Amino acid sequence: MISKEKVKYIAKLARLALSEKEIERYQNDLSKILEYFEKLKEVDVSRVKPTFHPLKIKNVFREDVETKKDIEKIKKLIELMPEKKDGYLKVKKVL
Amino acid sequence: MKLEDFTIEKIKEGLLKKEFSATELTKAYLEKIEKEDKKIRAFLTLSPEIALKQAKEIDERIFLKKELPSLAGVPCAIKDNILVEGIKCTAGSKILENYIAPYDATVIRKLKEAGVVILGKTNLDEFAMGSSNENSAFFTTKNPLDLEKVPGGSSGGSAAAVAANFCVFALGSDTGGSIRQPASFCGIVGLKPTYGAVSRYGLIAFASSLDQIGPMTKNVRDCKAVFEVIRGKDEMDSTSLEMKEVNNLRIRSLEEIKIGLPKEYFLEGMDPEVEEKIKKAIKKYEEMGAKILEISLPHTPYALACYYIIATSEASANLARYDGIKYGFSIIKNEQRTIDNLLEVYFKSRGQGFGEEVRRRIMLGTFSLSIGYYDAYYLRAARVRSLIIKDFEEAFKKVDLILAPTSPTLPFKLGEKIDDPLKMYLSDVFTVSVNLAGLPAISIPVGKVGNLSVGLQIIGKPFEEEKIFDLATFYELSTSN
């Protein structure tokens, strides 16, 4: 069973505000699921390289040139911002 | 018009013979949805204006005797995690409830060029995380074969829409079985293409090393036709690849191929009724001349844990973008005066915007990637993934294709598994390995238990979809007479 403090710590890392009741529920759920994940400890992986991606491709490059700006698309993206001012994204103060 | 009889080919024929216009056809489908979707609830959003405009364009082409593109006038539905410009795209989440897609996904651009008619967007588990459609933030879609049962997930809305004849085909996305399992549950055909075969540009990301978009159709031929349109390299997705044109991929006769049955898939946990139908289908292939061999995929028992660690880890990173700042649900719109710093915007927008299962998975992924646990969880899972891939590579030295059940059970009851996340995860036990290995796989219906359908999975080597379609077609032809 993982501790309540651990669940709170993970929620903080994940930037999720949770109620006390939700923390309890997730403590229970996560413990059960993590216990199931323990199964992987049976596998000897000492000499196995990890796979992060199924395709054997790497470093797909493109030319570093300016691409054409689609003004209409940019307008739509700005339109989707919850808070904006003069075409800029507005955020709350950091500190 | 009998909508249940329509296939891509029949629509083309009907349009050219002027049995109906694309506009009449579109209206017939919209009317059917209007009348019948109240009980199934496959659609989140309907797009009649766009659909009728697309239909009108096809009718004009016919009037002017211009050549018709391959999917001209074919009514389709799109899973609501794929962007269609100008239409809401919610991913089944409250956090994107009012998000209007600012551009078309590459698959949508290709479908539009091929002349389709987009009827609307279909329901899904929130951010495609679920196996029953019950994790949608809006409502649960029901299985058209039995309204008490789930349609499967996460592409449950797309599967139900095809099965209920609300469209001729639909697009879904598959991260751990999300096309194949609902296809199996609703008695239709669903293809998860090879990783990289179809561009993911404009697909709302869940787990980027696993996600693929694919077609959901009433038959194999339509599945192939849609796949032909959507596949191919796209400069907007650097993980997409062009498929090599290989001539020897076609199966001319079943006698020339070897089919593998992974013994680990037939050990335990399968419904006896499902097993019976699967074995009957395998027998049919044998009777038609295919050589059936038992093979072993020894790391199968670890695939599900491996998958859920990797998928949740990638999801926790991908979903970091929903921060209440750039787009989507934001707490500042509700509590403007009481929020005074940035961190609070993040915590509250995400805490309130994401549903229970999505938060659970973000937490799991965050845990697996955090200091002190990374090596034991994420990195270990990535190593096990290599072993799972190697199992398939070894197996494909002996056989051309692999057969397996799509789901261990028949469609389950609404509400049956929703309170036990681990039990729900086990629904994906036969489908996740394919995503971990990046392989193509199709689910085709191979029999009924009462009203409910059983799906057979055909798994192929990377970029050998052609062989999968051929093998599936042999079965289809054998049962259609």
C-alpha cells in the first residue's frame, strides 16, 4: 500500500488538485494497480536494451528554414486562449 | 433506401447509375441518426452543414460528368479525438468541451480529398482511455447488438455508429486495442495499422509510441479501401513512413501460407463461448488448406503490465499540455477573482477538467516516471517491451500470420467493470502486445453468441496489411455463401 503522502506528492508533480476523498480513492486504486505491475519483476531484463519506440528510425530532420505563416490559423489559435490581451496570451503572475 | 446494405462499392454504383444523389443519401443517413441515435448515443456532435456541403460537391461532379474520387459520397463518422476543422473536438473530455478544431488532421484532409461526407463525431472514453466507453465525460454509448451491453472502447461510438448503419465507415484510434475490441464487441471489422503507416497529425495524443488511427467498417473490402486513402508518409508526423510497394504480399491460395496460434493466448481466462467460435474459425482456415502451427510468445503474461506502465507514462507527459492556459477548460473563466497565481490555474483547471480515469492514469504515469521509481517501473517496462517485440520476430520466422481472439469475453454489461479499474484493464489482455510491437492487426466477426458477436484477430508483420486483408477476405468469402 502506498502512503497518502506519496499520493499527495504524485498529485503535486502531476499538477492535479484532488480532494481528500479522491486522494483516498486513488491511494487504494494505485496500490492495487502497482501491485499488479510488480509482475514485471519476474522477468530477467539485466541484459535487455529498452525500446522506447517501435520504429527503427531516429533523428528525422527537416531544413531549418522559416515556414509560411498561416494568419487565419494563428487567429483561430489565439481565439481558443482562455485569457488574452491584444493578441497575446495572458497568464497569472508566477510568484 | 436500405442503408444496412450500403458498402463503399454499392454507393459508387448507385451514384453513377443515378439511383440516388449524394445529397439524398446524406439526408437519409442524417434522418436515421436523428431517429435512432437517441437509444444508442454513438454521436457527440453532428455536422449536417458540412456533410450536405460535401454531398453537394459530389453531386456537382456527377452532373458535370467529372471523375469521382475513391470514396465519393460515402457517409462516415469520425472518432472525437481526430480534428475536423471548424467542428468541436472534445476527446470525450470536459477539458475540451468547447474546443473547436482549428485545422484538419492529415487523415481528414485525405478523406476529404477522396470525397467522403462527414456526418459527425463519435463518442469515446475520455482521451481514449477505457475499454467500455463508460469513461466519456458526456454519456455512455450502448451496443447496438444489445442495449444492455457496452459497445467496447475506446472507439465505442465509431463501432456503434457502423454497426447501427449510421454511416458506412468510421475512423477510430487504437493505443491498446481501442479499434479492435469495440469492432469485436459490435460485430464489425476494425484495423489497427502498423505503427507509422498512418499519420497521427491532428490526432489528440494519448500514448505517442502506441497510438494509430485506423478504419472501422462493415466488411474487409471497405476496410482496405479506407486504409488505402489514409495511409502514407506525412511531413507533419515524423514517425510516419511510406509503405514499400511489395508485390509478393498477396495471398493467392491458403495452401501457401502458415498461420501461427500463440499457445499463451489459449491458456485460461477466455469465455468458453468465445473460445468455441475462435476455434471454429481456425478450423475453417485449416479446412480451406492453411497450415496451422502452434507458436509461443513467451512474454505474453507480462504484456498488460508493460503496456499500462508505458501508456500511462506517455499519457502523463502528453496531457501536460492541458494547463488551463493555452486552450480548453480553464478555472480563470469561473473563478476569475479568487485565483491569483499561475500554479493555482494549473492545479484547479486540471483537477476539475479531467475525469476520474484520466487523472488515475496521469497519476500512475507520473509515479512510474518519478525519481526513485523510473528504473523499477518505466525503464523495466521498456526493457520488457523489447522482449515482447523479440517474441513476435521469432514467431514470424516460422509463420506468415498469427490468429488470436480479440477479446477474452463477450461484451459485458454496462456498469459491470467500471468500479474496478484493474478488472477493466484486463479486457485489453489480447490486444496490447500488438501496439507494444507496432504491428498491424485486424478484428473480424467470426460468429454470434445470441445477439452478441465474437471477433477474431489477425496479426501480421510490420507493413504487411495486404496479407491481413487477404486472409480476412478468405474467411469472409467462406461464410458469405
